[in-house]
Amino acid sequence: MAWLWVTSCGLLLFVVVLLLSPRSCRARRILRGLFMARSRRLLFRIGYSLYTRTWLGYLFYRQQLRRARNRYPKGHSRTQPRLFNGVKVLPIPVLSDNYSYLIIDTQARLAVAVDPSDPQAVQASIEKEGVTLVAILCTHKHWDHSGGNRDLSRRHQDCRVYGSPQDGIPYLTHPLCHQDVVSVGRLQIRALATPGHTQGHLVYLLDGEPYKGPSCLFSGDLLFLSGCGRTFEGTAETMLSSLDTVLGLGDDTLLWPGHEYAEENLGFAGVVEPENLARERKMQWVQRQRMERRSTVRGGAGGLGGVPFSAELALAGPSGSSGPSPELWHDWHPGLPMGTPGPPDGAGGGEASLAGSVFQILHANPGCLCSHSARPPWGRSDPITRS
């Protein structure tokens, strides 16, 4: 492994020196093109490995946390809790666009935290609600989802940290596999394996039957409002299979995603399906919310009252006969290799295609599945200014 790092760094230094050389403009142009075309993926893999496997990733997370706390002392968005027959779901805005969640059994006064990346904000909510934290559910290892595991598990001695053993989640105490169930009071929460964003990514489904209410999906970086996560550690086929895993959930399932990405995702959907009236109506609602810094995570069906869960999934990927050119396609998908197919030809558009067109296209050509939303944190020019 060491020789690979040495070789990669040496190659990178050699190319940079040649690009800066005052001689041979043609050589510089050729090398610049070669560098951009061939080295982008290598540089990404190096950066991703440093972020996920070394202390540099933790230092970057701490910097993000400090800057976000200074800029958004009360959180990046205004959120609203939802109460269902003694079960409360409380979204907690953290970092620049993340969401953590408290799932509370209001009778037993017990709480489960989902992806508590800012332990200070989560602890403040725990104290305000007057509950006992007994479990942490971590969807995946990235620091913006797991960064608070250490502090919270140390503060709450009986707190268990759940997650996938394949993902290297910090301070994991109770590994979970596909279909395992975590029970806390009346809360019955099922783990579903959804690899793609990371190898061991899990989503958590709160069963609505015990409290006679709607089921709730805590989707981490698998699924957002009208978008899906990037495939950092998997293929497009793997991500599509994971989306299929949650496609069978009922339309009354409530979606609680890991990020505030609705406006970006719907903007991309507008490029792909500009005449989709359902998308346009949803975009107008999202823009009104964001103008007042209100969260788009409202716990409505599919994230917005009246929009079915299956429709939310339909907007999770690219489709549409009036989609962008291959060049624009790759501009919207900065991590997608240029050899990957662009927007498919002959795809149907319009409101009638909302609930099914994307998944038909992706099953025929899963290589086009890649979201622009969950980009690597070191690639953000300003990790705290996006709303």
C-alpha cells in the first residue's frame, strides 16, 4: 500500500512541475488535458481515503463544526417536530446542511439519536426534551454523520451505538445487519442495508404499527428530497439496488433525510425535466421555505404533503427527453467519469412520468445514476454558506 501512495504522489508532483514549466505550450496543453481527464479520479480517491481513514478527516470535521456553530448558532434551518400518538420525531439542524434526529418515546421518556454529528446540539435537544438517550443509530461512517458518537456515548454511559460493522463507524458497540431490529420502548426500528454511498450504509425504518402512525424512514445519504447520494464506495448498479430496497415502502412512509439538499436537487431535476409540473410546484414550495430559512424536512409523505413516497424516489435520478447535453450532464455530476454515459435518449418527460420514468431509465442504463448532492466535503468551497 505504501508504494502506491509514493508512486501517486511522485506522479502528481511530476505532472505539476511539467504544467508549470515555461517551455512547450503544446506540451502543457496536452498534459493539462491528460491531468484533468485521468487524474481526477485518482485525486478523489486519495482525498477520500485521507478523509475516511486518517486523523485529517476528523480535523476537517472539527473545523466544519466550529465554523458552522459560529455562523449558525441556532442551526442552519428552522425545523418542526412531528408527534404521532406518543412518538416524537425531532429534526436537529447541524453543521451547514446536515440533519440529526431524536426519535422519542414520550411515555417512557427514552430517546434514540440518528446521525448525531454535533454532540452539543443533540445534547441540548435531549436536555430540553427531558429524555434519556439510550441508543445512537449511525447510517454510515462519514464524520458529518458520526462525529458526535464519542462525546454522546461517553456522556450517556448506557447508550449503545448501532451501525454496520463493514463501515468503520467510530465507537460502534452493537453491529447491525440487514433486517435487524432495534427496540427501545415502543420504538421498533429496522435496519436496511443500502450500500453504494458507502459499503456499509444503513437506513433505519421506524415501524408505525406499534404506535398506530405512519412509518418513518431515516435515509442518511441514500435518499434526499428529490435526490440520492453519490456512490463513493459502490457502483451505480449497487446504488440502484439500494434505492429499490426502499422503493417498496408505502406511499405514507415519511422521509427524514440526512441533508438539506431539496433546492439543489430540484434545480437539477428542472434541467432534466423542465416541463414537469409536479417538480415546478414542489420547487416553488421549497424556495418559499428556504427564503425564510425554514427546513424542507417536514415529515410529510415523501417530504411534502400530497407527494407520494414513490414520487420522491422517482425524482432521485436523472431522466427526461429534454435533458441536458453530455457536457452539461457532467457539469452537474462533478464526480462522474467522462466515460460514463450521459442522459439517455428517448426518455419520457412530463408530469405523467414522475412516478416511474426515472426508475425505468435507470434499470435500463444504471450507469447514468450519480447525484450531484452528496459531494465530498473537502470539495466544498465554503462548507457553511450553502442553505
